Amino acid sequence: MELGLYTFADVDPQAPLGRGREGATRVAELLEEIALADEVGLDVYGLGEHHRPDYVASAPSVLLAASAARTRSIRLSSAVTVLSSDDPVRVFQQFATLDLISNGRAEIMAGRGSFIESFPLFGQSLDDYDALFSEKLELLLKIRDSEIVDWDGGLRPAIHGRGVYPRPLQDELPVWIAVGGTPQSVARAGALGLPMALAIIGGEPRRFAPLFDLYREAARRSGAASSRLKTSINVHGFIADTTEAAADQFYGPQAEVMNRIGRERGWGPTSRAQFDQARSRYGNLFVGDPETVAEKIVENWRLLRNDRFLLQMAIGPMPHAAIMRGIELYGTKVAPLVRAAIASDAGALAVEA
């Protein structure tokens, strides 16, 4: 299983030092975090796209390109690209360029987005929320599979006999579908035979097991090759030297973000009791010392059989030094424990077979 990180590159929405200065500081920290993730042997780093004052990453491909020059092995993915409000031609060109810069390490994680600011910003109607994604995903895949494109749609002008360049170094630029838990989105990813990344931000992870079954069944019915199917779970969590320190350091920033979003969406405020319940054995938060987090990752892998696990530690006003320590522990302590446990399970299954 691949182990990695993702973030939206949070900043203070009030920006007391000025948005430009604070943005520059956060970008510098972000590049250090990605470089360390590569150094300690993590497999993937994902960067989200948002168009709000509380996030600096509205152009993930640019930031990932900057990190490509500082890293050697780690895969660089959007998490997610809001494809509905973007243009598939430009998305493909940007990530194909990233692929060339990174020597074949780029990925696109495409989704409809958890916020809606980008739709009016780029002149798209929310009435077309799902139709935009379906049509633009179709075009993105067409561009990926054919250098010369012939395509007709209803919401974007047609393309006839035009080439899209540059082409990526990878024979097939990976495109993942990011879903938030709706069965229709899960089934679509499976039917298309595309890798699926499922965000588990609330509820017990084991309750999502039927969605993984649905994904695999939809893929089987469509005739998708099993070798193309991959799944990821994307979760919140934090790693520190002790479980108590991890909980104390992560609760405040995570609660601040969830309460800010909750006020916009009509959710009630969170509490420390809810947080502590969520970080228990069956909860959705992966918070603790390396042994605790590794055990929880493996336990959920045994249930979901996911091919990738992405952890969001850099959330809200988390101190940069704490994030760097968390990344170090993730790569040097958690990852070896997880990989050893999964290898042991695989060996046992092989003996039984």
C-alpha cells in the first residue's frame, strides 16, 4: 500500500501580515514539507485546489512543479483538481508539463470540489454541477488517450482534429476520481475503470466498506481490467512522539477549521469529546504516536483493502515545526510498521493459497 500526505495549504483567512506575505511564508513551508516527505520515503504528496482566503493553493500544478525540483521519488498529485470549473485542455497541459519536470511522477485527482467558489469565479453555473464534471471528465480522458482530439459536448466548445501538447512522460497520465461518499460517484469511477480516492472526514471508516464493494462491482460489470483498479482513503490525522501530544497539538487547529466550515454549512460546533471519540479505534481521525497510527492504518486496510492511504496533517494553523516532526515520524516510524504488517499478511495469504 502507498502511504502519503495531502493538504490544502491553509493560511489565516484574516491574514494579519498581509495576504502576500503570509502566502509566501506558507508556500516556503509547504515546499519544505514535501521535500521532507520525499526524503523519509513516503510515496505520494497531494495538494488540493481551493479559491478561498483560507487556502493558498489555488494552482496546485504550479506548487507541485516547484516541489518537483526539490524531490526525487515521491509522486505528486492534485487532491483535488476541481475539474468542473476548469478547462480539461489546460488541466492536461499543466500536469503533462509537471510530469516532464518530475520525470514521470505526476497525477491528477479530479473531483467536483467540496466548495463552490470556483464556479462563479470562472463563469460556471451551479445548475450544471454534475453535468460539467461528467462532460469535462470525458474530455480529459479523451485528451489523455489521444494526441489528436475529436470531441463534442454540450457545455464546452467542441474540438476537432486538434493536438494537445505537451504529452506526458508516462505512457498514461494517471487520473484518479475523488469522491465524497455518494454511491453514484463511486459507481461512476468503477464503471470507468479509474482509480478512486474516497475522503473519510466523518463517520466510522468501516461504514464505507460497502462503497468499496460497489466500486469493484461496477468495474466488474463494465469489464474494466482489475489491474487498473486502485482505491485510496484520504483522512485527517496527526502523528507525534506520544498519543497525548498528538491529540493536544491537533485538536485546536482541526477544530478551528471544522467549525469555520461548519458555520458556513449549518453544522453544530465540534467539541473535544467528539474529537476524542473520532480518534478512538473505530473513528475517522488517525491521531496518535507512530504505533497507534500504524495499527489503525493496518486495521482499516484489512477491512477496505485500499491501495493508498493519504493523511492530512497540515490543517488550519498547525505549526510548521510540528508538521515537520509528524512527517518525519510518518516516514521513519509509521511507514515501516505498516509495510511490515501488510507484507506479513500477504505472506500468510500466499502460504494458505
